[in-house]
Amino acid sequence: MELKAVKPYSLRMQPDLKEMLQLLAKENGRSLNSEMIQRLKESVKNERRGQ
């Protein structure tokens, strides 16, 4: 998907969750946005598998 086709999405989250995600993103060499997208994709994939 072309980046221009992706619309920004505002998300509210607790500061401690954001901090944890930022640390994980840094450990994984990703941006915060990329980390969140990767984790959401994995969650949806796992749910479809029945896990």
C-alpha cells in the first residue's frame, strides 16, 4: 500500500503504555508507529488462528 494512501489516525493511550511501546520499538529498531502496526498485525493474525 502506498504511504500516501494511509490516512493518519489519532490514538489516545496511557503514558505508561506509550513508554513501554517506545522502549520496545527502540529495542526492535522500529519507529513507534511501526512497532504498533507490527503488534496489531500479529494480534489479529493470532486471533484468526484461535490463539
